[in-house]
Amino acid sequence: MIFVTIGSTDFDPLIARMDELAPTLGDQVVMQIGNGKYIPEHGQCFRFADSLDAYYDQADLIVAHGGLGTIIEALELRKALVCVVNPTTYDRHQEHLLEVFAGHNYLIWCKDMDQLEEAIRQARNGQFTRYESPPCRIPEAIERYLARVN
């Protein structure tokens, strides 16, 4: 199953492109469409869910916007991941995130919606670097700060 998720906003161009490709992909396509206006005709869709865990678990491949939460969830589950920047996000931060994650071979960054079918093919056949969450250093930073102010 291919799971498409766009987060809490809208990303109609991605949903429309996946809807166009769905009949040719040879897999069930399930799309989380958020607040989008476009309603897919070739696959299941829903707006929001309390949890996406069941969809992530069933998915062989995830196609998503470039949101950090979505990226980390998919990578921690060891799912093949294709990400597309949602151009409506402020300050183009998704581009910076995807540049770093793609640069480490954790995912496929699809920079052009016309290349989405090829990006999906690459993700299906790709060998990705295993993502390891960096250690949390917040407690040490708090201790250092408290040591300075006391």
C-alpha cells in the first residue's frame, strides 16, 4: 500500500498528482488530504485521523509533504519515503529539511511533481541509509545553564 500524507494544511497539487498516478502504480493508494479541496477518484481518502499509525504500519511506501514530524515518523518506522515540498509553507523550511535528509540518503526528495512517478520507482527499488535519532542533549543543556545561574 502507498500512503500519501500532507499534514494539517492542504497540498492539492500532490493529491491530484497521486490521484492521476494511482491507477498505474499497481498498489492500493490511501491519501490523507487534510484541508484540501481536491477529492481523489482513484483511491481511498480521508481528511484527518486521531493517529496515522495504522496507515504507516500498512504502507510499503509513504509519499508526503516535507514536514519534519512526518519525515521522522516514517524514517523511524524504516519506511521507504518520497517527499515533496509544499510550496505554501512559510520560509521554505521544507526545502532545507529535505536537502539534509536526502543528502544523507534517508529518503527521495522529489523536486518536480512531473518526476513523482520516477521518484516512487526509485524509492521502491532504493537502498536507504538507516536513520538513527540523534541523542537528546536537552537535560545536559539545562544542567549547564542551571550551574551557571546558581
